[in-house]
Amino acid sequence: MADVISIAKEKMKKAEESLQRDLGHIRAGRANASLLDRIQVEYYGAPTPLNQLASITIPEARVLMVTPFDKSILKDIEKALLASDIGISPANDGNVIRLVIPQLTEERRKELSKEVGKEAENAKISIRNIRREAMDDLRKQEKNGDITEDELRGLEKDVQNVTDKSVKNIDKLADDKSEELLEV
């Protein structure tokens, strides 16, 4: 019985973490190393994550600096950055690559804020699906005679409390990111 709730809680936590990762990829007009998390560089014939091939630092508020561990792959890193969907042109000086993050326009900020809302809604849908699965499992247990009807009601309340807490966390993450985006 408590297993159902702990499993649901764990799944909801993963949904929150997934949202946090997804929101980290939305750029807010300031440098954030997580913008480059999804970049894959062709290294000795195998796609390799950029953060395994170079150190990524933030020397200024709107600049990301990529310093490869092996200078011979500088061109490959530049090529991967150009091919990516981050929309920032890399500046290669022969030793490091600098990515200057442009200031966002008001219109773009609002678009990104809507995107944050969509991501948050998708996360809430996941949370509600997890809640439904947990409730179904509890009802099956009650039907099989493993728990009583009174226990079922109490456990359903517990599942709902866990769900409410998770939805509140998702709302907070989304609000924080929207605030960050709309901040000039």
C-alpha cells in the first residue's frame, strides 16, 4: 500500500527533474552551461557530448567559453555548434570558442514564457497520469481484498496530497523560469 505511494512520489519527482532539465535548455538571455548539454560532437567517429570534450565556463554574464581538452577538435566543436539548434554563432580564436548570447527581444521573451507554460503543462499531465495509475493500483488492491474501503480512502487522500505537492513544485519551477525570462 505504502509502496504505491512511494513509487508514485518517486515518479513525480522524476517528472519534476525532467521539467527542470527541459527549462534549463530554454535560454534566458544570459549564459548558462546547460544550453550546451545536448550538443554532440563527432570525435573519432563517435558522437560524444560536448561537456566530455571541453570545459565550459562563463567568463561574463552573456558569454559561454568552450575550451577543448584536445585543441585538434576545435573545428569539430565549432561545426557541431553551428549545426545545433541553439541559434548562436560561435567565435573561434584558435584556442577557445566563445558564444555570445544575444539580448532577447520583448516578443521573444513572451514566446519563451509561453513555451515554459507548455512544458509545465506537459509535466502536470505526467503527474496526473502517475496519480491515476496509483489510484488504479489502490482500487485493484481494495477489489482483491488486500485493503479495506476506509484504508483506500485514506491512501487516495495521501496520493492526492503527494500530487498537489508535486504540481505546486512544477508551478514554482515554471514561475521562476518565466520570471527569469521576462526580467530585462
